[in-house]
Amino acid sequence: MLLYTPVDAERVLENLDKERQPFKELTLANGVSLLVEPVEGGLRIERVLSGNCNAYLLNEYQPGQVLKMP
């Protein structure tokens, strides 16, 4: 694999050996399905899996957003 980037290799590979928790599929009450990763304080959205095309346009379900969990 070749990776062309202006960033130092150490910085690109610094978290490569870190153990990541597996992703989970989450279906919300409004029927939107999301692929999420547990993070401190909630769940980070990785992908929108919903078959509803309008769900992809909602800002609160954009990848990278963190859903706060009590």
C-alpha cells in the first residue's frame, strides 16, 4: 500500500496499534439506522445506514457527530 501525504509517517501511524471497540448498529425511534462507535461520553456516528434518503440530509446524523448518552 502506498500513502501519499505531506504528514509525517509517525503521525499517520501513531494510533494504528491501538485497540478499537467494534462498531455497533443503532436504530433510533424515528427509524434511522446508524453505524456508531462507542467513545467517551456517547456514540460517534460512522455511517448512516438508513434506507430513508432524507436521513442523509439531517445535520444531527452526519458522520463524526457524537450522540450524547446518559
